[in-house]
Amino acid sequence: MSTPHPDSGSPPTPSPTPPRVLVIGTGAIGGYYGGRLAQAGAEVAALCRSDFATVQAQGIRIESLQGDFHFQPQPVLRHPADYAGCPDYILVSLKVLPEIVVADLIRPVVGPKTAIVLIQNGIEIESTVAAAFPENETLSALAFICVSRTAPGVLRHTCYGRLALGHYPRGESAAATRLATWFDRAGVSCLVSASIVTDRWRKLVWNAPFNPLSVLAGGLTTQQIMASPELARLAEAVMAEVVMLAAAAGHPLPPDVIEKNLRETRSMFPYKTSMLLDREAGRPLEVEAILGNAVRIAHALGVPVPRLETLCALLAP
């Protein structure tokens, strides 16, 4: 979640040839956006791990206030090497965890013209993939959405859904524009950004306080955090550290970014963050991607971030 992006304008005319898309990871993010691309007419396959049997048998059911829909990937795969040919896009929506080496996982299916799309949380998460495939385009993407996996093959989408997408580390991209066109066709507002790293800092303004606090405060929704004056003040103070750090890193953010984040969070449906859902399910947490990388950048730049350091230290064990 973060502040709203402006609408991307009238959708351009879709490419006459549907893109071939391979989704790596059909949790909440991969299942939702893969399903939307399939609705638009893209050829969408999916690599599933824990949910393979369920998704192969019955697909993915998305329960959404915008209208329920069903997504049946074609085909459902256990291993990337089982994919026939090379996709136009690989959509990586896995958790950013030290034990998951994305470059090794996708190597069998990366073709000469494959664009690699990282729809993941955190800051400075693209460099290893970009270095591993220097001849391929790396696209960085941010999902501003409230969506959760509630059971194998079942997702619940409560609000939002817009995307920001751009060439990493910066600049215009025909591949980004083409993919955005297909998202727009499915009703997903997709902004093509020439400064996607700055947009990552903008999203971190929300992720850095609300993901950790939802866990450390005992399993609270966003609404419960905002209802507590003490926690709301702490969230705002963490946001201020992120804004200060982003500016020092060369990515100044709009002066009203904190106010907009707080206002939008107050208006959201009560939402359990992805970090809280991982904690409740006993899964590893994205501490390094969301907090650890930011703290390391702060140390390198000499920027004091005591609240970020505290949250990182408390979650690290």
C-alpha cells in the first residue's frame, strides 16, 4: 500500500498478439495479477509449489468486492523447466527471502527476449536479478493492493489494485508499456514509471511501519494500529525516517507523502499485512527486504534511523 498514483490515462490499443506470461508464485499477488492478465486475454501459465495439486485441479478463485472471478493457469507447472518455449514475461511474485534465489529459479525459462518482472516488496531487491541476466530487461513493479490468500487456491481482494511498473533502474521501456496495456485492458490501473526506484521508496513509506507493527503489536490490523494514538504516532515517525533516508539516497518524495499514507490507511478496510499473515502461518518474514536493506543504506549514508533499526532488531530473531 501507499499513496495513490495518478491514473495512467486512456488505455492504449492492445498489442494484437497476446503476451505469453509465466507467473512464478501464485500466492495473493501472483494469483491476483496473473488472473487479471488472463482475463485480458494473455496466455498465462503458473509455477506453483505448495498449492500445485489444488491449482491444477480447480484453478484459483478470487473473491473480490469488484466482482469474483476464476483463474485457471494454462498450464500449471511444478518446475520452471516444464514450461514449453520461452515466455515474453516472467512475473516473479515470491517473497523476498535469503533462501529464495530468483535468478537460479527462473534461469531455465529465460529466453533472449524475456522480460523479468519483479512484483515484490522491499528496497534494492532487483540488482542481483539484473546482474544475472544483463541481456534481458528487468522490470520492477509495485502492487498497491489489499489481497490475501485465505486457503489453497482461494484469494480475498478487499480494496485497491493499482500497479506501478518501470524499467530498472530507470527510464522508458516498450516492454513495460506493452505489459501495462494488458493490465489496463483487464481494468487494473497500471502506471508506467520512469523512476521506479523512487516509487519503491514511496511504497516503503507504508511498508516500513505497518508490516512490522502489525506483528510486534500482537497481530493487529491496519485499522487497529491507526486506532491507537501511540502506534499511529510511531508509524508516522517511522515514515519520517524513510522519507529522510530516501532523500539522502537521491530519491526525494513529495512533501505530503506521509499525510496521504496515513489518510489512506484510515480509510482502508481492516487489513492484515502480508508480514502478519506470514507470521500467523509460521512462514519466514521479509525483514531484510523491507527493513534490513534500508538500515544498511542508512548506515552507509550516515543517516540516523533509530526506529527502523529497532523494528529490524526486534523482528530479526
